Amino acid sequence: MEIKVTTRKVLLVVLSIQLALLGSIGLDKIDTSIPLVRQVVGFIYLTFVPGFLLLRTLKIRASTLETFLFSIGLSLSFVMFTGFTMNNLYPLIGIEKPISEVPLVITISIFVSSLCLVYYLRNKEFSTSFFLNLHDLRFPWVSFSLLFPCLAALGTYLLSFYSNNILLLILLSILSLIPTLVVFTKLPKRIYPLVIWAISISLLLNYALLSTHFILADPMELYAANLTIANNSWDAHIPNNINALLSVTMLCPVISIVSHISPEFVIKIIYPLFFSLVPVGLYLVFKKQTNDKIAFLSTFFLISIPSFPYIAGLLRQEIAEIFLMLILLLIVNRENHFITSNSALSIVFALSLVVSHYAVSYILMFSLIGALILKSLPIFKKKIHTAKFVSPNFCALYLVLLLGWYLYTSSSSVFNTIIGFFNDVRRTVISEFLDPETSTALNILQTRYPLSVSVQKLLIIICVIFIVIGILYAFYKLAKHEAIGF
């Protein structure tokens, strides 16, 4: 079935979603709300519409899946920085509670309406068509994959309330067999992204829904989000690391207020939905560097790491890894439609990463510096092809953004923490690494654990060995005959 998309149709859909959100808010005000309408429409509106309009306004033509991922990333950035701007500017014009329902709804609606106008002016004659193969929707593996999240939710419910884990064991057994189907080409390549997402969200929901309480690695995240909601503003001067992160103090409150979803359910449901897209994006990254089969197995390896589901308890890391994935996707994209616009997108995503999580932002900084150093070495020169925006200028800009944000928010709490961390590394890790009595790594290797933990430890060691071999092999190819790009 051919579906034709034009500018007028896009604007009609966007404005319909906006009117549906405004209408549902109006119904709430007169106590005649329709269950779940505001929640669902508000979620779609905030997490897709602004980013899609921005992407089309920049005239970036990408694949359907890439468009979807970039739209969500830009929407999250839009929500965070719109809230940040309102928080700092509105008190100057007499609005003392900027992060509240009325200012947020009015401001976001005006911005989206303005984007609609700009989009129309820049894409008046835009028209494209794509084919929807209805046979794919009836394909057994599509339906079966979509059952994974349902099985995960039902299995977690049975485990939590009836202490019965049989459904989860069946689900995990099925998931463990999928790589075998991929290796023997029994799974169609066109549904790889769907299967990866289904596995990812199933594992995340299995952890997030495990208890009626909220499993958070750092309860301060929920406290910081609730503090913004209670005060209807964000206090940037509170000396706490979490308080410096807009992924917690701004994104969660804005989604909660506009969509009328409690922050607890934003944390348990919405954030895992966002993070479940990271493996899908990484599949595209790996695919552009290798092929479909290797990309799927590489992504499945990431999902199968035991710590993967536990990230559902780290809000800041969930959002930060979305932006890191999008930056990697920009780096490996060399199609013509990205040549003139990936620099702008990379700056937006890099800044969004900085305000989302301090550790991940520092890891990216060191990775960029390492790439530039490798590229400058005579033995690797002209063999490493970095993306256009991975340059000394971009690294300098990124460093300024990173240091500027963490120096001037939360009383430099994050910056002081990072300095303390490096001092600890210098004092303990480097000086005591080879001392069996004080070295944590050596103690872990030497300590006897139960069988299940010992097997897991052995598998992790084997994985690390193969990763090291892969890195050495990449350097070998660089030094001898082949060029690589990143």
C-alpha cells in the first residue's frame, strides 16, 4: 500500500495532536476527562512532534528509523531547554512559577505553532511516498516479537504478587534462542530493529515493574524531580550533583505536568521506553560499519549484559545514553543529506548530553580527544577518517560547554566531584593496583563466589579478552593496510 506524505498532511496531523492535547487539558479543568487520552496524547506530543518539525525544518532527509530516532532526541532536547529557558527568563517578567501547567502548555504550544509555520514556509512543495507492506504486519515473527513486552509485564506481575517466575523463565529462554535464528538466517533482516526493541523493552520492563515500589539506584533523582514540581521552578544553586542535570530536574517534571502523569510513572514507564531505543540506534551504528547479522549480534551482546536492565533505575544515564547513541549515529553517517547539518545536530545532542549526565559526558570528551590524537599520529594519519564535526574546534566547543555548565550550576558540585574522582584514581587505583591486599580488581578475581556468580564472572572476563583482541586487531589493520572511519 502506497502512502503519500505532503506538507499539508504533516501539519494537519501535528495540529490535530496539539488540539487534542489542549482539548484534553480543557476537559480536565471541568472534571470530565477521558481516561488516558491526555497521558497518551501528551506523551506523543512532547516526545516526537517538536523534534520532527525541527528535523524537517532543517531539511534533513533520513531513513524512516533514523528520522524517528532523531525526532525523539531533538524533542527531548527541546523539552529540557525550553523548560530551562522558561525557568530563567519568566521570573524576570513576573511569572514566579514558570514550571507549572499554564506557562508550560502555552509556551510549548506557541513554539510548536511557530515551528509549523517555519516548516510550511521551507517545505511548501514537499511530497514523498513510501510503501507499507501489509504482509509484514501479518508476518508471524512481527506478532510474536510484540508479545515479548506483554509477557515481560505479565511475568513480572506473577512474580511480584504470586511468587511465580515460570512465565519469565519461558520468556528468557525464548530470547536466548533468537541469536541462533539470526546466525542461521531464520529471521528476516527487515524486522531486526523491531526484534531488538522488543527484547530491550522486555528486559527493562522486567526490572522496572518488578516491584510496586520504585527501584532507583539513586533516590535523589526522584526527590530532585519532585522538588521542581513542588516549587514550580528549578533552583540551580542547590549544591548536589543530581540537581545539575536537566534530564532529571526538567525533563521528568515537564512531561509529568503537561501529560498529567505522576513522576513515579514517568520514571517507571516513560524513561525505560526512551532507553529501549538505544539498542535500536546502536544496531544502525553497527550496521553502517559491518552488516545486518554482525550488527544484530553485537546489539544483542549489549542487551544480554546483566547490568543492562538495571539502567532502568538510573534516570540520568538512560537519557544521556540516548544522546550518546545519536552522536555515534551522526559520526558514522556519511550520506549527503547529513553533510551540511550533522554539525548543528551534533552540537545540540552534545549539549543535551552534558546536561543529562556528568560521567557519560566526560567519557565522550576523552573519546573525542583520543580520536584526534590517534588521527594526528604519523602511523595512522590519513587512515582514520573521522566525521566532519569531530575536529579540534568541535572538541574545544564541547569542552567549553561541559566545563561551563558544571562550573556554574549546583555550586560547582559536579566539577568538584570529578576533581575528587581523579585525585582518588591517582592516589588509590594507580598506586595500589598491583597490591593484592588493596586492589579491588585483583580481589574480585581471586575471591570464590557461588557457581552462578562464578560463571557470570568468567563470561565477563572472556568478553573483555575478546574486546581487547578486537581493539588490537583494529590497530593492526590501521598500521598495515586498511583505513577505518569513525
